[in-house]
Amino acid sequence: MSLPLIEVKQGSFSYHRTVVFEKINLSLKKNEILCLFGPNGCGKTTLLENILGLLKLQKGSIFLDKKDIKTLKENEIAKKIAYLPQIHNKTFPYKVKEIVLMGRAPYTSIFSAPSKRDHQKVDEVLKLVGINHLKNRPYINLSGGESRLVMLARALAQNSEIIIMDEPTSHLDFRNELEVLEIITALIQQKKISVIMATHFPNQAFYFKNKGIKTTLALMNDKIIKLAGPPEEVLTEKNMKSIFNIKSKILSYDDLKREKLKYLIPLEIIKK
Amino acid sequence: MKKSLKNYFRGNKKTLFIFFVAFPLLCIFFSLFIGRYPLSASTILKIIGSKFTTEPENLPPIYQTIIWNVRLPRIILGLLVGGSLAISGTAFQSLFRNPLISSGILGVSSGAGFGASLAIILFNSPLMIYLLAFAGGITAVLLSYLIGRIYNTNPTIMLILGGVIVSSVFSSLISFLKYMADPYEDLPSIVFWLMGSLATARFKDIMIAAIPMLVGITGLILIRWRINVLSMGDKEARSLGLNTSLNKAIVIFCSTLATAGAVCVSGIIGWVGLVIPHIGRLLIGNDNRLLIPISLSLGGCFLIIVDNIGRILTGGEIPLGILTALIGGPFFVYLLKKTKGGAW
């Protein structure tokens, strides 16, 4: 058993007096993916921002490599966790390579500029993500899929072992979604990166599981984590009904090589 | 020119840097030849030459004074003031993620204007005008900063809102002082001060005002890459490892020092802190590693040139605040056309 990289213990958070989530326990181990699934506004992003140290829990604690996140400085956290935000407001038309270079900020002291090695790292991650051809383009003109890859490249430039992704496939078309999922898979399998990912698509948990990645799915609803575990245990027809009031079917498909591949088909909302 | 202007600049970073270092030097050199006192070009060359040789020159000492104590200080002041306004405008635009912001956004100009008006009424000594204008500018920004901290959910917008509030309060106070001022003595001085001028420049003045300007400029040049990261917004900048409150405070502090230093000697010169950054953006893009130094150079050169024009155009002097936009506006439109909007 390897030690958890990130551990949330009894975490509670509220804005002023509105409770966003409470008593949350989660952990992420090396080379695993933790998918956070829940309806809009259930507090997934707030939880992720707490794990990143951008917000501070009122109760409970978050440990990053056994250290309480509240005691760590921004650049100490940024060397270990990179963030792929859901919404990125573009303002100035920076070039793609300038955006990706910003991922090197945790390694650059306050009054200095990035070095040649930082630029090499940028070239490396641009190639890794497959967007080297966009290098000199203003990132403001890119398509949704391309900008997502730029932000992913920036996260990779941080050279951290953990990446937190907030709905990395939102607003992407069918093929681009698959492309992002494939890149995430490759990062976990080849670069030994661990991922926490908020998602609206339960099947993405099955996707990673089907690829042979150790996957944990946490169902978040009503301010708490209702259930957490391997996707095939969490995503059952019964749970979908009791937690989300959704009638669904789990289909499995045998490709004869591996275990059965599973997918969830939502059928209808159960009217009371 | 076959290549478009934009590509020309973007393709040659070395030429670019030589150009932007050489351009201010050329501006300084040629501006020495411009002034009301009739001096022939050859005389001026002789005077400049005499600085570099040990040969005694038999030129009247008044000539030396005109070049070294009248013209040069004014040119250098123009360079510093224009550069300071432009560089802080660039920094603020990136920091607040808003291209419509100028160096005066946090109330520096109105605060300084109020300080200066007060000094004109109470003391009417140049030194007191500098000091009170400087103090007024800094106070205004401090107030904006404090207002911005009252409600912390969206610090950037609150800060800008704080600036807008403080600016308008100080503008009202300026109007109040104008209303109260002696209409034959003080009122014209206040009005002229507010229109901006470099006419008071002596070496002594430059020395006082240059300190905050140089400190601010140096700070912004050093932190310029961090400004890129800050322009991603608070949360992202923090997730990229920045202590955003410290970094933002440094940028605001440096920009305020530079702007307050500039405004306290020159009066209120609009336009430079808003549009020069955009000229820079059109020419070389948005990366602050290049944009910050280039804004400094462009702003400085622009103000020197405008000041020269202001002195040649009529017998008297046209205030800078009038000319900056009159000359800069059409030039900006020309550049927009030439660069086809640049990256915008």
C-alpha cells in the first residue's frame, strides 16, 4: 500500500453561513485517478480549490504528502499540484508558448525571468500534448479543444506529480473529448501522474477503469460524498436511482481481451 | 515596405532592441537643437563636443547653461515622465486584466492634482507643490487600496471601484479648491498645472522626482514576467505558485511611485498611460517581458517629441495635456491601420 499523496480529512467549508460541503474524506494515491461526480453547484469546484490551497477549510484538514496544506506556501503547492481550471477568462492575446511558459512560475524567483531550461520544458510539453504547431499563435483565437490542450500543457510545465482538472472535457465535441481523455490516460500510464478530476460524465470513470487505470469514483451530492469506490461498485442501477433519482442501465461489452467493458446508459428521471 | 510593419517588428528582436534603445538616445540628441533661444546647429555641436574634449571653448557661458541646464534637464524629465506613465499604464492594464485602464486608475492623478492645487493656494512654492502633489497621489492610491479591501470577494473589481470613487472625490475637491481660489493669482496657476507641463524642469527638480520614478521603473522592469502570470487572474496566478497579494502589492507600489513621481513634476498628462501601452501591444505583442521595456521607451520618446512640438508650434508653450491626445490620437489610428489591429 502506497501512502496517499493527498488526503482530505473531515473537510467542511462554507461561504459566510452557507455550507458548501461538510465532513468530506477523500484520498488520492500515486498513479491513480479520482473522479468527482455530482450535479451542478454541488461544490466540486470549491472542494478542488480547497485541495489546491486557494480556499481554506473551516473544519478538518487537507494533507499534501503528509503536510497540512495550510502550512505550505503557494509555490510549494504549485510544484506538487497543477490546476486545469474549468473556466479561463482570456484577456490579452498572449501567444501559446507564453501561456505555457507561465507554468514555470513556481520555479522562478520573484524578480527573474524564465531561463533557457524553462523554455526547453515548454517545447517538451507542447510536443507531448501535440500542439507544437500552435506555439506562436495567439491563444485567444484557438478553438475550445485547442485551448483546453494549451491549459493542459501549462499544467504539465509545472512538472507536478498531481494535476487537478475541473471538468476538462466540458464544452468539447465528441472527438476532442476523447482526445483529452486519451492524453490524460497517457499521462497517468506513462508519466506516472495522479489526477483528481471533476466530471459530469459517469462514463468517464468507466473509461479510465476500462483502460486499466486504478480509478476511484466519488459521488458528491447534498453537500457530502455519498459514496466512493471503484466505478463498478459505485455506479450501479440501484445507486443511480437512490442518489440521483435516475433510471439507468449498466451495459457491459466483452472484447474478449480484457475484463468486461462497462458503460452506464441513463434512461429517464424518475418522477415522484 | 513589403512586410507589414507588425511582422517587421516581430521578426527581428535584436533590431527591435537596438531600435528601442537607440530611439530614445536619438530623441534626446535632436531635442537639444530645439528651443526658443536662437542657437545654430554648429554652435550646439561645439557645446556638446566641448563636454568630451579638454579643449577650452571660447563660447559664452550662457550657451552652456542653455544646453546643459535648460534643455537637457527638460528632455530627461520628459523621457522619465513619459516612460513612467506608459510603464505603469502597461502594468496596470495587465494586472487588472483590462485594456481600458490607464496609469491614473487608482486615483494617482486626481490625488496629485488636489495636492498641487492645495499647495498653490497655501504656499505657492514649487517645492511644496511637488511634495503635496506626490503625497496627494500616494494618499489617493492608499485610499483606493483600503476601499478595495473592505469587501474581499472580488479584489480586482473592488480595487478598481475604489480607484474610481477616490478619483471622483478628489476631482470634486479640486473643483472646490478652484472655486475658492483667488481668480487672478491662484486659479490660473492651478488650471495650468492641471494641464501639464515640463517647463519647470531644472536639474534640482529632476533629482527629486527622478528617485521615485526610477525606483518604480526598476521594480516594474524586474517583476515584468510575473505581471504576465498575474494577468491570468488571482486564482490561476496562485495555482501557478504566486503569492498574489505580495506580487500585486509590489506592482501597485512601483506603478504608484512612478506615476506619482511623474505627475508631481509635470502635472496631469493624460493619454500616455492609456494608449502608449497599446502602441506597444500593436508593435510587439502582449508579453510583458518585452512590452514593459518598450512602453518605457515609447512613452519617453513620445513625450519628448510632443514637448518639442509644443515649444516650436507657437510663441508660447502649449500645455502637454492638450497636445498628447491631439498628436497621439491620429498617430494611433495610423498605426492601427498599418498593423491591421495587431493582435487585437
